[in-house]
Amino acid sequence: MPAKDFDVVIVGAGAGGAAAAWRLSTRGMRVLVLEAGPAYDPLLDYKLHTEHWEAEAFPSKPNSEGRYVIAPLQTLEEKYSDLRSWDLISGRSNPNARREPSGPGYHHVRGVGGTTLHFTGEAHRMHPQAMQMRTRFGVSADWPIDYATLEPYYAIAEQLVGVAGPETVGDRWRSTPYPLPPHPLNKGTQRLGQAAATLGLSWTPNPRAALSQAYDGRPACNYCGNCNRGCPRTDKGSVDVTFIRHALATGLCEVRPETSVTRIVTGASGMVREIEFVDKQGKRSRMPVKRLILACGAIETPRLLLASADATSPRGLGNESAQVGKNLMESLSWVSTGLLEESVHSYKGLPADAICWDYNRPDSIPGVIGGCRFSAAVHEAGLVGPINYAQRIVPGWGKAHKESLRSAFGKALSIGAIGEFLPNARTFVDLDPKARDAHGLLLARIHSQLGAQEILKLQFMAKTCRQILHTAGVKQLAEEYGTYDFLSAAHVFGTCRMGVDPKSAVVDAHGRSHRWRNLFICDASVFPSSGGGEAPSLTIEALALRTADHILEAKQNSTYT
Amino acid sequence: MPPTCLTRRQFLLVLLWSVFAMRPSRALAQAVPAINAPGTGPRASFAQSLRAFVDVLIPADALSPAASTLGVDVQIIAHSKNDPRFRRLLRVGFKWLDSQMPGGFAQLPEDAQIRVVEWLSQADSNSLPRRLFEILRHESMSFYYADHRSWPSLGINRPPQPIGYPDHTI
């Protein structure tokens, strides 16, 4: 299809871009999705059926890993030594005096499907109160829409993905039940549930983007425990096998992998006019756009806007509010692991199959603003095979080590917590002044500073994780990992905040740029607050569906063209 | 951080240590007097010493084979060819280790090899011996337990897919 014929160009094929592409193409619009990363074939690329499955992380392919710069992180204080990461083999995991990036620091997959390709697949709705942090608690910013506005879109996304969830809804009311029943809990998770009950905590099946029954032409999950390594069965609801598959089936959507957009060019009358991009063969081109959706995530979307500065927007495109790149919220997480005295075959089953929402409401942790959640975490901790047991939690060597490993295998129990990150002036994304990618574009630079609230929250999360594990029968901890001493962000938010006021927000309540009338953002960069540990993919999808509906409505009214 | 991921600082520390400490270690000789015994055959090569070392880390027992039987030493050497820092650490580390005993590490009796490895495992955390031990332990465990022949004694006999674990609740 000639470029001029596309009604909408979407940059990024992750949760937001895919959901928008599906909604628009199934409603008759012609959509082009440009994705910087490669396409993955679940059967060919994922290696869970091979002998070396455990030694392989999520498979890297050419262009599947973005490059970033992490600015120096904060100095660690000895008074928080109980928040340092450690394991029985190596001792302190970060022996340095500063917080360090864990691997790349920002864990992101570039590819058709984006980070949903390797996500665990929790399918969460935001807590309604977590969308009103400014009004209720005087921090972050309010969402310009409320839970009721987003609820119908959550329901649509859940149907597309095939979310398996419980009947209980807690603080998140629902207009329709989950499309699929919840998954049965692993033996290890059942043990954690008993401990939670002893402590007076709730413990319910976690809403999961993994099929508990065959659905939409995809088979049910077979509980291999390795969602994060890529699901070869396609029962995990990553957007490549859900939204994008159905968008492509319309015949109105085209996806071009390994195509990097390097610049957005503005035109007259408050409209963006075209994009510059580099295709798979390395050829640089320009393409006119009628409507442009950015869905590159909370690091790359502000990078592209800042890198597209021109005479009309010297501080970066859509940055009249000076908020592009600001308000970054990263992941606040903690995982404690110990060994039970008997095997529960904890490497089997669905990751994160149960959750405790008791402290998710923003005012539920005593003395702290912002919530958190707790969930079964042994699979996400990677304790799914003998290599990780041997390298991390069973010390020693020689014949004694072999025997210890045999005895320990299947006994690991982990519980994890994820908590709210409040925006602060020292946590943001800008362009590195020197480092560039292969196309000459300046790299994004991530700055992050944990505030006092984050450290208090981490302390609560760590204390509660330890308490649950000990109550479950763990006599001695074997490993703990947290984001006090490591920057390890899988969920990042806030760098193109949405809001009603153009002076303090980059996009409006529909995800449309306050400045450029045909420019939209559909990713977690628009989140005004991070939520109390909710996984963001379902909310990104719901927001993108709503933005798509706004575009469809505007098209009918001949707006933005 | 996995032990194989040597930071530049750690790597420089190790190299610096190796420059000043490339001589017989009195502490090691005191801990393992047997290393002073003359060798009984031709001096061991790097490959022989590595093979002996990984078999001390993961020896054969009644239920599963030794590391070298599964080619762990060969895989470590192959892996080092793609990682210059790891390759350099191995080369310098075994040069130092083999220099501590007349016939090299592989010539030592098994009980002396075990005591030498034990000494390495307790050495200063920024020293060459300790880094050598940690990296070889890490790599050996990775290659050994990635081999299906090591699995039966752990109660598993296949990778997670294509069957999965339908019995996960019991």
C-alpha cells in the first residue's frame, strides 16, 4: 500500500501500538506499524524444548535490544543494609557503594510484540484510587480519566487477550466476568497461601494473560513455568499472538519490523507532517503521515520527541509543557527466596499465579503514600531449573554439593513485591549529549533517584515478604533481590504525562498531544502515576483502545486530517 | 551479578593482583603442604589442569558423571574464545595455579586438589584465586546442569516443553 494511503502510522508494536492497530484496522482504517525490533516466531525462536533451555534467557535477535545510557545512580547508605541484594553463593550482589544497573537496567524487548513477548503476563486493572494521587494524597498527578471511563476498554482488552481471572473483584468493579476461569494454583503457591491466611492476608488467583482453556485458536497453558523465556505454545497473551494477529487478519494492517523512526517532521496548522525512518535494509526515507501514534515505551517515546526538536519546538516536539522526559517512574521491587524442608516441585506451574492485593490501595501501608502488591515469584526469580539452584542458592561444590542440590531441587519458595514509585525531580529521561545509536540518533539517558517514600515502601515490602516466607516454613533465606541497590526496571512510566492542562501535561485525556493535533501517544509514558504494583500492559492496551476510538470518532467528524 | 560478568574494575584488580602475586604462595603451601611434592610425570598442561579442576568441583558419584565426562572443560574453553576477559582470567589464573606446584594442579593427588580448591574458595574476594574459583564454579554448574545426563538424579528427565507440567498442583 502506498505510504500516502495509510490513515494511521504507529511507531512501536508493543502493547499500546498493537492494541491501537487492532482497534483501528478492525474499524476500517488502514494502519502501518513500524517496529524497530525483529519479528519473533514462537515455534522457531523460543527454546524451552531444547536441552539448553535454562541457560538461555529470552532470545536475543539482531536489533532486539535497545541501547540506553544510565546516569550515575545514588550512593547507598549502610543504614539500609537490610535492603541490599544478596545470595548464599556470592554474598552481596552489588558490593559497590552506589546503586548499579542490573544488566541493562531497563529490561525491554524490541520486537513485534514488544516487552509482552517476555512478560510474565499479569493482566491487571489499575486501582481506582491510584488514579487520583494528587487529589487524595497531594503527590504525583491525577489521571484525567477515572476508572469508570477506562473500564469498558479493560473489558475489551481482556476478551482479546483471553485473561483468566477470579470471580472476586475487590476494589476493581467489573462490568463483565473474566473471559476464562482462573488457573489452579501451584503447590508452592498453595503453601504461600496458607501462610498468608495465617497472617490474615488475602491470597487470590492472579488475573493472568495465559489461557486456562483453549481460546481464540490458541491452546491452554501447560504450566511449564517459563513465560519470561517466550511462550512457544502461544497461550500467553503477548500482543503478537492476540492484537497483532487479528489486526493483520483484517488485511488493513501492515507491520514492518526492523524499521527505526528517527525523526518526526512538523508542518503547518499544528499537525505533524511526516516521519524519517531507516528500514531493514538500512535505507533512509521519509513518509507522510495523516495521523501518527507513538507507542515506543516510556524511554523511547520521549527520546524520539526530544530528538525531533526543530525551530517550532526547540525543546523537543510536544514539549511546550517541558514535561517530555520528566516524571519518570521506574520499578520498585523486592523478592525474597528460601528453601522449604520438603519439595513442592516449585519449578512447575504458572508464574505469579496468586496475588495479595491487601496493600495495593495507595493509603494502605502505614506511614507511606502509595501501595504495593505481593505475589508468588519463584519462576520470575528464575529458580526453574538446576542451573539457577546450583549457581545461586545451593552453596558449596564437590560431592556434597551434588547431594545438596538433589535435596534442594523443587524446595525453593519465593515471594515478590512491586510497589508504587512517586515521581521526583531527579528521576527523568533526557538525551545523552554524546552517545548515539547506529542511525546517529542520540541515546536516551535514564536518571533515577529513590526517594524516602520509595525506601520506606521497600522496607515494608521486604519485611512482609520475609514474614510470609517464614510463616510458610522457610527456616533460612537463600537469596534476596531488590531495587534499592539495583536499577532493574521492567515497568517504566510517566515521561509524557497525560492531563487536562497543557502547561503540566504532554497529552490530553485521549492521548493526543496538546500541541500537535494529529500526534498521539499510546504507551506507559502517559501514565500520571505508576499504580501500586499493577502490571501495566492491560492498562496500556485499554488506554490505546480508547485513543483509537477517539481517532475513529474524529475521523467521522473529519478532525485531524 | 553473575561471576563471569567481570566489571572493568574487578578485571583490573585481578590483573594487578596477578602481576604482584605471580610467585609461590606461602599461604597456599602452608594450607596444602602436598603441593610441594615433586610431580610424578610430565608437567600438566592448562587443559589437563582445567579438566582436573572441574572434576573437583563436580566429581562423579553413584548417580551422575563427573564434569569432564560431560565435556564441561571443553565447553569452558570454547566459551572463553568469545570472551576476552574470561579467556585472560583463565590463562593467567591457571598459569598462577600451576606455578604453585612442581607438576601442576593436575598432577596432585585428589585429596590435595580438593584442599587447593578449598583454599581458593576462601581466598580474598578481590584476588585472582578467588575470582578463578568463582568463575569456574559458575561456568561449570551452567554447562554441567545444561546437559540432560545430569538431570535424572534430580527427578527431571526432559526440558519444560513441549509437555509442560500438567501435574503442577500435586
